[in-house]
Amino acid sequence: MTNRLYCTFVEEQDINDVISGLIADYEILFGKIFVLGSKNKNYSKTLLTYNIDTANLKEDTVFPDTINVHRKKETNTLYTINALNSVVLHEYGRVNPNYQIEWENYKNCLLLSKHDKLIIIPTFLKEIVEV
């Protein structure tokens, strides 16, 4: 089994349709899709996070507007690998593979990187959809 955590970005009005599509296209592991809202009023997308077994994908493509993310369980931080370098640059001023990230600074956030710039999206749990 190859377990991957994905995050799909959706508009509020499309949540039910996207969840139906995810259930049809993927075997959702652990039977849960987490619906997260953004505390940032300038960011309107809703985030759907879920685990799938990529070894049993029905299709070779990832669902639209979806990225592979990782999770720091202790702080419930979602992040991309590229965002880690941006966090280190943001906190330390240069890339350092030995730098210890202060995860508490990013509690309940999604960390993204765009052109080496750190994007921090504070999140909150709206609901858990059982599938």
C-alpha cells in the first residue's frame, strides 16, 4: 500500500460534487475526508484533505486542483516539500538542511511555496465527511 495525503482546493458551492467525484475515483483510506476552511478572509477556497492508496488508483491522473501534502501530526500542519525550504528561508534566512522548524508557529496551517515565497494559510476544521 502506498498511502498519500492529498489536498484538493474547491469553491464552497462545489464541495458536495467534488466529494462525490473523489469517492468515485479513489479508494479513500480511513473512510474520512476532512473539510477545512481558511481563517484568511482573502482566501476563499475550501480544502479537502484525504488519504488514498496510490497503488490502487483507478486513473493515472490526480483529481483537478489537487496537491500531495504532508502533515506534522503534533501541530496539525499541512505542508508541501517545497514549502519546507521556504519556511527555513523565512525563519533562518538561508537554506539549511539541519535547521529545526518551529512547528508551533504553523499550528493548524497549510504551508505552500510560490516562487520561493512562503504562503501560510491558517485553517480550521469545518467537518469530517465519513465515506
